[in-house]
Amino acid sequence: MKKIFSTSVIAAAIIFCLSFDVTSDPGPVMEMVVYHIKPEEVANKEMILNSVNNEMKHFPGFISRNVYHSTTDSTVFTDLCMWASLKDANDAMKKIQDNHSCTKFLSSITKVSVFDHFKPVE
């Protein structure tokens, strides 16, 4: 059975996020994405991750991105991105999908385990 292309998983995440009213939710948010990449792409991970970093840093509302890898599975990564608002985070996801520089990154993803946004506890 063929695996579903990662873009469909990301598209589903966008639809889910866009179902919320982001205009009434100002303030910084942390975006957490836990994803798996193809085993054959692990050797290219720095190039793939840097291609996304080089684009994201120019997106409105971008604050930071930290990428972590699993200590037990070389194909599992976690992105922690800080955005000025939930709207900025959602807009960035749409831009990444349309950005040719991010194609290699998106096509390397085989599974997204977690995709969510978090606000600081007050």
C-alpha cells in the first residue's frame, strides 16, 4: 500500500487550523510539529531543514524556529516555531506549501504525528 503524500496531511492541518477564529486571538503562539521523514533523506536533513529556515525567516510574524530530532529514531523530528500570532502561523503554513524552495522538505515527510499551536499559560 502506498503512503499518502505528506502534502495531503499538511493540507488537512491547514483546514483544521483555519476553522478557528484567529482574528480574536492576538499574541504569540508556539507551533509544534512532530513529523517523520523518509529514511533515505536523513543524510540530507541539514540541507532540507535549512531550505525551510531560509524562507520562514522572511515570513510576517516569524520569531524563531528550533528543530529537534529523536534520540531513538533518526527519522523523527520536532519543530518548535514561535509566531507573533496564530494568524501569522496559519498564513505561513499556506506560504510554505506554495513555496518551491520548500518542496524537498515537504516531500521528505512521511507522517505528521502532532500539529498544534500553543499559547503561554497566564
